[in-house]
Amino acid sequence: MRFDLHIHSSYSDDSDLSPKKIIETAESIGLDGIAIHDHNSLEGYRSVKDVETDLIIVPAIEISTSGGHVMGLGLQEKVEPRLSVAETIDRIREQGGLAIAVHPYRIASGLGEKNVRANDWDAIEGLNGRCGKSNNKKARALAEDLEVPATGGSDAHRMNTIGKAFTILEGPLDWEDAVREISRGDTDVGGDSRTFLEHTFYLKRTISRWIKRGFKRI
């Protein structure tokens, strides 16, 4: 079963995707599950959690810590942003969620290898559809070295990139089951890294939105 565990909706200030359209697109391309994974917000997930769909929708947040971005998978309540990485991990686990180091080698918002190695993780994002092949290869090697599962997600901010990268699970029945499979390490990843043209578009879009935010990090 294919789960895109990293999709941003319009509840992230760097995406314009409607949560309902995300579901429609994910269904149309044959995904089995998704995580609407907004910056410091659960509202995208909450807006569609009761929508009738065959998709398994996993609650998730991309939390801005003092050291970079961290995924809280399986959360029902927000975690305060701008805490330390270690404190953020503790807050995620207090809710029974998984703490995942997303795009660890991304310069602008990744944790960096030092921060990842200094903390205890449930998983590392080993394939991110908006990262280049080199960064994804290093992320998977880091997950293997630390003996934690690797997850995959498109990091989609546009409809046509949903499902570009994904996590492969054996056959969860609901989102809680999906979280348990990941915690046991029953995962594989599939899909593609970012191309050169996508990299050029990404830089242009990122710089534009950074200026609009008043040069503030997400």
C-alpha cells in the first residue's frame, strides 16, 4: 500500500492546495493513504478527517523547532513551535505520536545531520519528492546507520506532485495501524527525487514566498 505522508494544504502558508482536492487527486492516482502535513497546524487534516473516502488519512504536523522541521505523525493536538528539537520530540511522544526527521539535509529547514544524530527518532524521511537525489540518498543512509525506519512523501505544494514520493506499508486498516507499522519498521519507500527543472521552480517559488513573509522562516 502506498502512502504519501507529506502533503501541504492551504493551511500551510506556502501552499494553495484545497484539502478536499488533495483527497480527490490522491484517489485518482491510486494512493492508499495520505498525511495532510501542514506547518504548525492540524486544520487541514481536521477539515477532511470525516470526509467519506477509501483513503486512510493520517494526522500529521510539520513542526518548526529551533533546529529545523520535525514531523509529528499521529497527533491529535498541536505542538508548540520553536521549542528545542528534544522538547518537540517529547511533546510528540506524549500524544503517542511518532517523531520523524523530515528532509534532514535541506539547507533552509532541515535539521542537519548533527541534530539528527544528537536526538532519538522514530523514523527519518528517506525520500522527499522536493529534495535532490543526493540529499535523499544521504537521508536513507542516515536512517540505516541509526537503525530507524525510512519514510517517503512528496512534500507536495502543487497538485501535480502529489504521490511523487511515498511510503510503502504492508496493509494497515486505519491511520493508527499505519502509525504502528511505521513504528515497527515495516516500511519501504518509493517514487522520485526532485529534477533540475523542479529545483529551479522550487528556488524561485521559495524566494518569492520568503520575501512575502518578510524574510521570516516558516
